[in-house]
Amino acid sequence: MELGVNRYPRRDTRQIVVGEGPKAVPVGGGAPISVQSMTITKTADVDGTLAQIYSLAAAGCDIVRCTSNTTEAAEGLAQIVPRSPIPIVADIHNNYKRALEALEAGVACLRLNPGNIRKPEHIKAVAEECRDRNVPIRIGVNGGSLDPELYEKHGGKVTPEAMVESALSELAYFEEVGFDLVKISVKASSVPLMIEAYRQLADVTDHPLHLGVTEAGPPPAGLLKATAGIATLLAEGIGDTIRYSLTADPIEEARAGRQLLEAMGLRERKGVDLIACPSCGRAEVDVIKVAAEAQEAFGDRELPLQVAVMGCVVNGPGEARDADIGIAAGNKRGHLFIKGENAAVVPEDEMVSQLVEWAEFITEHGVDAALARVDRKKAAREAEKDRQALLEAQGDDANNAEVIIDRIRGK
């Protein structure tokens, strides 16, 4: 899908800007949907935190959040902020003074949970300081830490209505002091609850929204839960920045967020889109193993290509003809194809390394230049030779589908 195709018309929102200068990231107002994550280091550990931030940025993270729960953490932020490659959001817990310290440290944004800081005078004091510094705030409502009064008001349980009311109450305090540089999240660990809360919130405010399923848990279940919630809302045009909240290395959060946006055509492709056949009776190699090796070899390389790993030369090149580059196994060797055209034959044990090498060449020089380097007629002859050998050895129906069809017809 081309990015220009408006398949998911987005909700109109205000725009805020997180950060300044070349590191600035616009959120809302038609800006590209951004990816966020959070460091898991102690913020006072400056070098360790910076190392994690740089790894997150390399994995596709646009904005990163760091805990600012102590004065020592704020002092760490003062050293981290100017050295970070991406904007820093300070996560504030129960003490509003930590927010003021983080602002003094130069952070690009604050995250406040209305369920934690409840005194109006404290909320307004932070909002006034942010107003004067032109620093945005995320109102971060969390179903697991809802204000007890709202919890009781809504029947002793967390509801979408209670979460939206919490966000709007906080927003009203901000409005009293003339502060409107706001983005909002209403996260819950329940996917249906989270989806409904964001839908209701989108109906009553035009502030940009930060999407996430909180406490989604470890992969793979956590990835599925987060994707179910985030992707559903993005497909409805709701959402301006996203975070996967996984019980895992935060690098996995950044990668997942980036990959989701690329898969939905909401961000330009930055890394490899690796596709692979699910294997069958005709496969000449262990497709799962080769695909895993290819995924590891490509890693975080910025090669915006679709790459295919196919188990056999009989059907592989045709089924993956739209891939930028791919490789199919046949007769103990790999058949490299570019945009569906056979390009080269490589030893089986060099399939992955050759795939990476050719992908890098295509990224730098283009498909036409890659095809100009090869003898396509010779490559096609070799591929056809191996294809025919496989057909002769295995027949046209390597998966015995015809036998099953006969059984179905006999019923």
C-alpha cells in the first residue's frame, strides 16, 4: 500500500511539538504517527540510560520516556537530555515537585497520571510552569490507578466513562491556567476497555491521543494484545503516537511499534519487511531456520525493502514476485530473484549472506542496476533445471492434496 493512499482517514486534531530544533517531533495535526518507548534503567545511571536510548532510537523509537521519581533522577536527566538523540519525556509519579525538577533539567515533555497527583494546586503549578516553558504534558490515565472517587462513582469498577472523565477533569485544571499543549492517553490492560475509552475520548476532544494497552505482558501474548488494541484504533483514524507496553527489552517495543506502522502504511518503510512461505512438502530447506537467520542478519539495518525467503524454486519466485528481492531453495543451492526475475544462483550455505549483500546493493543503487549486473537468462535456465528436477522427484502434488480432494468428493 502506498503511503499516499488515504486508506485510514485520520481524526483531525491539534498539534503539539515534543522537543526543539532538529530533535523536535510533532504529534497530531496530520504529523506522522510517532513511536514511543520507555527506558528500564535507573535514570540516575546516565551512561546506562543513554546507551539504552541510543539503542531505542536505532530500533525506530521517536520519543522516549524516562522515570523521574527522585531528585537524583532529575539530576541524571540534566545530563541525559542534551546528549539524547531523541526527545525525553519525564514520567512523574506522586510528587509534583519531581515534575518541576524534571522541567528544570530540560525535558521535552511530562507525563502526569491524574490518579497519582490529585491536589488541584499541585496540578496547576506544574501546568503553569509548562505553559511558561512551552513544554507539553501527556495526561496519562491508567485503568489500574484510577482516582478512588471516580472508581466509586462509576460503580466500583473501571469503565471507559470513568477513564474519560479522569482525563477531562485534568484537562479542566490545565485550562484554568491557560495551558493547552496536551496529549492524552486512557490506557487499560483490557483491550476492549481500552478501545472503547479511546473511542469515547476521541468524540469529546481534539487533543492528540497517545495509544497503548498498558501492562500487556510478555511476548508473544503481549504483542498480540497491544496490536489488537492499537491497530484497531489506528484503522479507525484514532491515534497520533503509540507505545507497546511489553514485559520485555524496550527495544522490542520500539521495533513492534515501527513495524506496525509500516505494515499499515502509516509510516515510510525504514527496515526490511521479511516475508517467508510457511513451508510444505516441497521445501528443500528448513524455511523456519533460514528465515530466522535472515531476520537476525538484517537486524536493524535501514534497508526499506520487502525480502522473501521461499522453501522451493518450484513456486517460490512466482508466489513472491512482488518482493524487491528473494531467494528460493533448489537442489542444494539458492536461486536469487529480484522483482520476480531470476538473477543469480548461490551455494545453499551462502543464501542468507548473499541475500543481505544484494539487498544492500539494491538499496544503494536500485533494482535496474542490480539486474544489469547479472545474466538473467542463465539464472532462469538454472532455476528451471532445478524446478524440473524437483517435479520429477516429487511429482506435481508434493503435499498429496489430490488424494484429500478425492476423499472429499467421495463423501
